[in-house]
Amino acid sequence: MKTFDLVTARNQHHLLEIISNNPAARPVAGATDFIPTVRSGRWKTKLVVDISRVEELRFLRFSDNTVEIGPLISFKDLETSKELGIFLPALQEAAACMADPLIRARATIGGNLCTASPAADSLPPLLVLDADVTLITLNGERSMPLQDFILAPGQNALNPGEILSKIICKIPNSNSGMGFIKQGLRRSIAVAVVNAAALIEQENGVIKDCRLALGAVSPTPVRCCHAENFLRGKSADEVNLTAAASLIKEDLKPIDDVRGSAAYRRRISEILSRRVLELAIKRAEEEKDA
Ligand SMILES: Cc1cc2nc3c(=O)[nH]c(=O)nc-3n(C[C@H](O)[C@H](O)[C@H](O)COP(=O)(O)OP(=O)(O)OC[C@H]3O[C@@H](n4cnc5c(N)ncnc54)[C@H](O)[C@@H]3O)c2cc1C
């Protein structure tokens, strides 16, 4: 195994100082991606900065219309937050089926985003929420849509010396419903063969807004724009949902790998899309009746 120096950041300023003086240093949060990456020899850095004690990066704030999530929030925090279950249920569902309880207790949402895996479970729900991310350095901050932050498998938009400091999501309107479904090869500790999230806003039986995102079927998780555009302004009936699910292939570029062939992924994507849209529609209807 490669050796490296390890520094523990005491607070956000200390972290930014270390990173600014050593732009090649790599931050580590829960270390659940870090350890396999070091073992595989893919991690080349000489300096690792443990950010897990930077309390300024650990928050889950709910306001009237937004949720702000600190990068050190763990999947266990997401899974057990009562407010998150009320306002962003799809993100909570994604957290609850990620890995196993031990990993969920350590793994952070910031690490999940920065690893930029095509199969990352937090990405489809955050994409349908049109989440933004904030990146900080010692000299200031910048924000961008999450969609622009995830560039390619394992590649994100962080510049050397930058830290992901916040994820911001708008709370969906009250006539909305959302959901997340994951298909793996087993029930627990399963990387997604396909994962899917949907958000539907309905008005008088008509789909006002539709957002659908799929993971593990393209180099980065994708929004299924063809299906979304097709469903906007239409009623949520069998015929329209079947037609929408058949359109998702326009947005996918699946590959063959150990977890499944591209053809299998395309088929599962269609089935999961249909199911997650139905789930979101059902929840939107329950919201209307509440
Ligand atoms: C057994 C096992 C099962 C798993 N199952 C799943 C699964 O089902 N679904 C899934 O999505 N993932 C899964 N993972 C992957 C992993 O657990 C997640 O990606 C996790 O969220 C990573 O978070 P972390 O805090 O451990 O990241 P770390 O390992 O600490 O860091 C990961 C990367 O992010 C960078 N980073 C972390 N925080 C920041 C920050 N604030 N700013 C800048 N860069 C940062 C690090 O430099 C590193 O490049 C699994 C991993 C294991 C080992």
C-alpha cells in the first residue's frame, strides 16, 4: 500500500489553509471510497486531509422553501432525519438503500458526490431536485448546478484547493410527489444496476412538471429529457406513462459490465422509470388529498 502524510483539519479555516498551501492534497471524509481507492493504487496523493471534524461542514437546514445539506452529513443522518422524509423523501429512500448500516454511518453525501460514480445513489434524487452545489476556497466561493459538477466517471468540477461545502435543494411544491427505486444484484451492499428518481407536480389531473433521472446507465447519471418533455401537460394515464418510459432510451448510454449487459440495463431502466413515475404520481395525488 502507498504511504502518505495525514493531517486532521480542526475547522473550516484550518482545512482551507492546508488545501490552499497544498493544492494536491486530498480531503477525506468518511473514507469509504478512499480506502478501496488507496488499496487499488489509484490514489496518488502524498498528503491526505481528514475533514471529518470540520463541524462547519456538518448541517442539515430546512427553511420555508430550501434544504441545505452540509457535505459531512452521513447517509445515516439522511436516512433518519424526520424532516428529510417529509420534504425530500426520494433522497431519504436513496440513503436508506445505500450499502449497509456500517457504511451508511460513515459515508458522507459530500463524498458520494465528489466520487462522481455513475451509480451513486444520492445523484438521481438530487438531479430531479435541480440541486446546486457550493464550492469554497480560502478566497471565496462559487455555486453551480449539480448537473455541471459531475463531469465523467470519477471526475468532478472541483479545482485544486477547492472543497465542496454545501448542497442546496428547493423543496418541491405541495402538489408534488417524488420517489426513488434501485435495482441491484442483491438486497444489501449492492451497487445499482440501475437507480431511478422521479418528481411529479400535478394540477387538476394534468402533469405540470415531470423530472426523471437514472443512474448507472450512462457515464454520469442523467435526466431523461425526452420522457420529461413528453409527459409535461399530459394526463398521468397508462398510455402516456408507457410512451414516456419507451422514450428514456434516447437519453441513455449503458455499458456491459460485471453487473449486467447494456441490453439488460436498457430493459430495467424502462421498467424502473415506469415504476418510479407511478410512485411519484401516487404521492402527488396523496399530497393533493392531504
Ligand atoms: C462496501 C461498500 C458499499 C458501497 N455501497 C454504495 C452504494 O450502495 N451506493 C453508493 O452510492 N455508494 C456506495 N459506496 C461508495 C461510498 O460509500 C460512497 O460514495 C460514500 O458516499 C463516499 O463518502 P465518504 O465520506 O466515505 O467519501 P471519502 O472516501 O472520504 O471521499 C471520497 C472522495 O470524495 C472527496 N471528498 C469527500 N468529501 C469532500 C468534500 N467535502 N470536498 C471535496 N472533496 C471531497 C475525496 O477527496 C475523495 O475523492 C460503497 C462503498 C463501499 C466500501
